[in-house]
Amino acid sequence: MKHISILLLSLIFGLSLAQETITLNFAARVGDQMAACGQTYDGLGTMNSSVEFQDLRFYVSNVRLMNAAGEEIPLELAQDGMWQYEDVALLDFEDGSALCAQSGNAATNSVVTGTVPAGDYTGLVFTLGVPFSLNHNDVTTAPAPLNISSMWWSWQGGYKHIRIDLMSHSAMTMDTMDKSETSEDGEAESSNHGNTAMSGFWPIHLGSTGCASEASAIAPTTKCSTPNTFEVRLDSFDLNNDTVVADVASLLTNVDVSQSLELMPPGCMSGPQDPDCKVLFENLGLTAGSQALFKVGQ
Amino acid sequence: MKHGIIILVFASLVGLLGASQTDYTWHLPKGFPMPVVPQDNPMTEAKVELGRYLFYDKKLSGNGSQSCSSCHLQELAFTDGLKTPVGSTGEVLIRNSPSLTNVAYNATLTWANPVLTDLERHILVPMFAEFPVELGMTSKETEILSRFKEDALYQELFSQAYPAAADPVTIQNIVLALTSFTRTLISGNSPYDQFVYQKNYDALTDSAKRGMDLFFSERTECHHCHGGFNFTHSVIHQNNVQFVEMSFHNTGLYNLDGQGSYPLGNRGLFEISGKDSDMGMFRAPSLRNVALTAPYLHDGSAQTLEEVIRFYEAGGRVITEGEYAGDGRQNPYKSGFVQGISLTDQERQDLVAFLESLTDTEFLTNPAFSDPFR
């Protein structure tokens, strides 16, 4: 009995010595500005749109640290009952204020925490999105952070790996002078006014498509043809000083967020044929090239 | 020693009951999460039973003419079939009687109030509201309480529900019992539930199945506000307390002045917050049993499900004449998800068939929810 206790103690002690706790910092930015609800960001996309956030959240999974030998060591995520479950974490940069009240809530999160064997780590790799094994659960009974209905489509479609909802105004239609000038000619003005406000809604919902099942309310049993998750590889990442930056300005490079080419759905809801998704998918490295959303920052 | 253990076990059982004060067993439908119940009002069978009697008893209104059930009829999924209800003193209310289906899961109560999150506080509105009067209990409290104190049936029900209280017939205890009963009004055995949760794939017609796929599609966007097990994103339960969503939206029903205004007195969250951007924001209601809850919308201004679907097809409502004339489609505060959709007649029928598949006939006839005086 005594021997077992000593053995257990030394095991626990030994393990705790060999493990280290890691906190990875994430940030959402628009160029060099912090991205937040209730602020307007100018000059985005092909039409130099002015944009306000209405939502700003994404899931990451399968987080690994790279050592000097190039090995990828899994980060065991802390099971905190809130932001992290199994190997999935939610990064949440909307605080439910201003336009973000539409789908958001007050809680925010900008870190991923976990443990790895102690060592020298020089790089970071993770998957953007929820893995298939957890993606098609029932949002109602799933544990946090997979319990948010606004981050979920249906059993068939699974979760929104990324939800970035934008309200944009092209430079021209934002002009308040323009509005007051035309306000004299009654009907035409009110119709312009409304169209301007409405055409500006530009949500980005990245989720898996081609998930075959009998109906939208039935989870697929075989993997989706287009998972729309992708690997983010930051070869040189200093755990103590660096931050994983999601740069929405880079994501919107060459994207026209002033209008939806296809009216329904507005913005890009991951439809494989949706013209509004085309450039966006390229910028995420899903259809060509490599992803431009995430980079190393300070 | 043996006796000692038995006594110990017995004592700890009594202790447990005393501490949690709940003996209520939830009979939740498959797939449903556990509701959140306030710690100071634990569910008990006796409180639920008392609450059921009170819910159906006209003694609860100031002038004895109405009960909760006057505007919340079980056979209509606890709505009243009226555009807007009439209170106990004859005043016409301004908003449609909301269904009490699954009200235990509502993140907020009433049509548009982000801070009214507890049934215990909400229920004071129908009880004591003066503008307009609903049950009309204000300043009639003593008289109303004495009606129950003098009734042998209620003496028994109250003492069962509150065995430790010397004088259990109080307004507070009425509130706790009524909310306990309304929390039990859970509906989750519709053909949709049989299909999704009970895996009975014959439960839905082909038309309803097509309608379901449309409902959950990015083409119609219905599910963006009416998603999840309760067909609204405005839900709270024990599995989502970390991330409670509220879900208020302007759907483009009105645009009185071209600036987005809704009719006076019915301007949604704006009336609470005073913020322009809250104009016309109303809670997305659950769609469960929706086939029975006509007329629709916060002011009962749509008669049929087809009319509601057609209004979403148009991307808002155009009112061409009268005091509410205006092009709701151009409302600047309208939700971005209401952009207009083009549906075929068949698709519209399919959507209606799907919404009809949310009708739970067991809920509408469950004796546990019915009038005990009948």
C-alpha cells in the first residue's frame, strides 16, 4: 500500500514536471487596428467599403506546437467547460454590443490554453474549424463551446467554423451629404435610403458543405465532400511574445463587400456556387493558394 | 449498528429533500435539455398542481372575470386566436397573446424586453399591469387573497405546496406556483420530433420533409432566427448558460416615415432602450405549434402562415394606404437576413407543411395541462 502511494506520487510529480502549461494569444484585427463591435473600419475590399462588425467568432482545433526537429506535438487543451472542449476551442471577438447584439453575447475569448511536454517550441500549427467527429452533433445537447445556436446550421451542415458578419456601406452611399441632398425628392430618396442600408449586410459563414444525409435534420455518417476546414501553419512562432492575428483586412482583399452578387443568401454562406464566396475561398486557401487570414503578430 | 445505518440513510434522505426542496420529475422529450429553474423556486409537484388551479381560476383577476387561461387556451397552444387580447376590464391590449409552449426555455419574456428574463418577474406583468389592465390585481390584493383563503380546496392546495408556511396564501406564493406550472408546459412530440429525435422516418410527409430542407437552407434563412430545438435562438437551458442568446429582430413590417418607424406603442426594444437601432426589434418566437397560434406577429397583423411566408418572400411588408402606410422592405433597421426570396407555389406549400409538422397534439390534450375545474 505504502509503495503504491509513493509510486503514484512520484508518477504524478514526474508528469507534472514534464508538462508545461501554454497560453496561446489570439487577436482579431483589421490591418493594424483591433477588430471590435461598434467601430467602423474604412477602405475594405475592392470598393473601399466602410464596415462594422455584427459578429466575429471562429473555432480552432487540433492545435500542435512544432519543435526544432519539426515534430508536431499536440497541445492538450484545458477542459474549461466554457471555451474549450476536447481538442476544439472557440475564439470569440464579439461582445454583444452595438450591431453584435443581433446574434452575439457578452462573453469574449482570445486565448487557447493547454499543456504540452516541456520543450523548445518554435512553431504553431492548428486547424481552422470543427472536426467532423464533433461537427454534426446536436447543438442543444453539445457541451460548451459547441452549444451556441448562432454558430450552428443544422445536423447536416454542422457548425459555422467562422462567423464574421459585416455591415458595410460603400464609400459613395455612406455619404450623409448625398442622403440629405436627395431627401427632397420623396419616394426615390426613401427607396435609395433603404437599399443602401440593406445591401450592406455581408455575413461570412464558413462551414462544411456536401454533407450527405437523408435530410437537414439528420447528421451525415460519411465525411462532407467539402469540409471547408483548413490548416494554419505558423512556422516561426514565439510562444511568449507572439500573437496569432486574424486579419480581416487580408481576408477581404479583392472581395467586394459593398453588395452581394447573389442576393440570397447575402454575403458568403459557403455555397460552392455562390459568386460571393469565390475570392473569399481563395483568400482562405480553400480553392487555391494558401490562407491569408492568419499571421504572426505581436 | 444496522439500525444506526438505516437511520443515518433515512436522515440524509430527508436532509437532501429539505435542502433541494424538489420532488418534481421532468418528463422531457427526447433531445430536450434541462430547463433552468431559479434556486429560490425549486419545482415541486404540489406547487405545480396549485399553479394549475390558479392558472385556470378567474378568482385571480381583480373583478373575477378572467384567468390566465382566458388568453392562453391549451387547444390553441396557449394562445387565444385573437389579433390582440382584451383585458379583464375591457381594455384592448396592444400585442398578440404569445404562446406558452416551452416558455421555460425563453431567454427573455414578452415580445420585446431584454431585461425581463425570469418568469417570476414576468408574471407580475399580466397580474398587475395597469396600462393596459390585464388581470387587474393592482390594489385588489387583499380581496383576491381572501377569496383563496376562504376556499377549502385552496387551503389544502396552498398548505400542500408550502407546508412550512404559517400563512401560505400570499401573492409571492401565487407567483411561485404559477411559474412552476407554466414551466411544465413543454411540447416536444410533434411529427418533426418523431422524425428528428425519435428516428421515426415515416413521421413526416414528403412535402414536410422538403419544407424542412428549405427551412434550414441558406436560401430561405428561416433558421438564422428560428433555429435550434425550440425554433428560436432566444433560448436558455442548462446546456447553454455560458452563451445565452437573445435574438431580437426588425423584420421590415412597417416603415411609417421612411426612417424606419413602427406604430407608436409598438416599437419593440426601442421603447425600452430609446436607441434608434432598436426600432421595430421584437423577440423571435418559437415556431412550435405555430399552425395553431394565428393570427401572427407581435401585433397579430398576419392571418395565416402563408401570409407570413409571403411577407418574408417580399423581404418586408408594403402597406399602401391608411395610417400605417409605408414600405417595410426599405426599413433601415431591418435584419440583413430578410432580403426577399423567390419561392414556387409548391415550395411555399412545403414550408407550410413543415410548419404544420411542428404541431404536437399530445401537448394540446395533455390532462396535466388542462383545466382542473372541468
